[in-house]
Amino acid sequence: MSFFEVLTQYQDFSFDDYFATVTDADIARIVTLDKLRPADFLALLSPVAANHLELIAQRAHQLTVQYFGKTIQLFTPLYISNHCSNNCIYCGFNHTNEIKRRTLTLAEIEEEAAALSRTGMQHVLLLTGESLQATPIDYLVDTVRCLKKYFASVAIEIFPMEEEEYRLLYREGVDGLTLFQETYDQETYRKVHLAGRKKDFRFRLDGPERGARAGFRTVNIGALLGLAESRRDFFFTGLHAAYLEQQFLDTEVAVSLPRFNEAECDYNPPFSVNDKLFVQYLMAFRLFLPRAGITVSTRESSAMRDNLTRLGATRFSAGVCTTVGGYSKADSSDTPQFEITDERSVAEVATAIRQQGYQPVYKDWDDIR
């Protein structure tokens, strides 16, 4: 079985009709439950639930402290290539964009790793564009070997791979996988992915399962909020996370809530996700899967992320640069994958977390394989 079978069960489901049945009493009842059903989660995403955010926030805070304590784990993304074979109309790395393309040498990767490690960061997320030619598996293996000299945890956010390829990277020391479906709406998915391997909806959808079977300790998923109707997309994100938790008991499952941010393109997303909706989605997920991690990136503003510390977030990126080679040799002519909003350094983010009464965690994992 695959999550695809779960997704198809909702093919004819009317979200609008369901939302019309949700009442204030339903929300008050759901907030008291120890275990939520998918229908309860969907109710928390409804317009009616938006009138009860304070009540939901209290429960979200309680559950987060119960399962995670007052901690926020820190990580930093490291871009090593922006070559890409895909034509994704919302992405700065789109292969049709006339931008400066670059793939770091191993020596340059070592410079980047050394610069990042001096910030105290011990969790790094390795990112590439989706180009098998520019970043073949042997190159990725060599990169991981280099990064393991500097960081306790190396995770990947690259093109979807076969299970055996994931297993090879796992054996070299990769312990986490981030793979965003972008949208669970297959028609929208087809419209925004015009060319390249990323057009294969099913292969991407099954990627987190292949990564979990390969042995990765953590699997992080998400949808790019704004590409399709966001309540539906985030509902399926939650169902996907629940499916992974149930199928892979040894895997730590997490979600991200990336909102569309400006990139090197003229794309304007058809749906808007304002701050209130964003907070509602995050807190609803916390009540639905209280043990799952929630990652909030620097797409969000510093003020927004500071406020989310108490509402269910468990993991922040910090000191981020979304251009290739930007940590050791910044170049203003380089094109980022997307524009960041929270430009604070690692130290500044850590200070803000402490000011909230929480502990920034630079390292929570040692690979003893």
C-alpha cells in the first residue's frame, strides 16, 4: 500500500459540504480529545475553527511542551547546486530561467561547511536543484562524507530517489530526508510542473516511504501553501504524516509549512494564506499529531517565528542563505531559490528563542553507526 491509495479515497469528497456541518460545539469538543480522527483534524482547519484560535492555542502549547519540552531545534540549509532539469513555474531554479548556474566542487563544499560549523550549527540540510547530471550519486556520496566531518546530523532535500539510492546515502551517514510534495492536488500539480522528472506525481509522493524504508531517522514533508486551495492541501499533508507515522514506527515524522515567497519568476500563486490561516493550520496539526515535529523556515518573518515558538513549532532554520556557495563567498549576482524574510544570524535566532523562555538546541543526535 502507498499513501496514494489514501489520497484517492477523497477523490469525490466535498470539503465545502463538510465545513458547512462544523459547529462551535464541535471545536470545543475536539480540543478536549486525546486522539483526533482525520475528520476532527479537518474540522480544526475549517472557517468555524478560526473563531476559536485562543482555545486551540492553549491546547497546542500544552501538547508541545508535553512532548518536546521548551526547546527549538536549529538547522541550516546548505545549497551545493542550482542546476535543475525541471520547469516548475514557481521556482527560482527553473531550468528556463536565465540565471547563473553553479555546482560546488568538494573543496568549495568544505569551505561552506567550515563557515557554517563556526556558527555552532550541528544539523545541516543538504540541498540541490533536481539535476542528475550536475549532482550524480557519486558526487552526493562524496559531499556527505565531507559534511560528516563537520556536522552531527546531515539531512537531504534533493530530487526523489530510488530506495537503494537512499539506502546508499543512509550508509554514508545521511539520517534525514525532506521531500515536499508541493501540492496534493493532481491537476494543479500537472499545471505547475511543466517538464522534467518532477512531473511524476506518484514517484514524488512515494519518496518519503522509500526514504523511511531505507532507514532515515527523520522524514519531513510539506506542501507549498498557495499553489492550490490550502485547507485541502494541508489536510492531505496531515494525513500523509499520519500515514507515515503508522507505517514506519521507527521514523520521526515532521511537516513544514512553506508559504509561497518571491522567487526568480513572475508566478503569482492563485491562493493566499494569511498569518491567521497559517497559525490555524500549524496548531491544528499539533493537536492532530502531537508527537510530530513542525518546521518553520525563514520564509516567515522574525516576528512571526518568535510568536510561533509557543504555539507548536519545534524546529527553525537559522542564518540561512538560499544561494549556492553563499556562506563562504557571498555574491550578489547569484539567484536564490526563494527570498528569505527572517535574515537573522544563528546567534540572533538563538537569543530570540531564549527570550521566549525556550532553549535553542544545536545538537540532539549522534550517529554511532
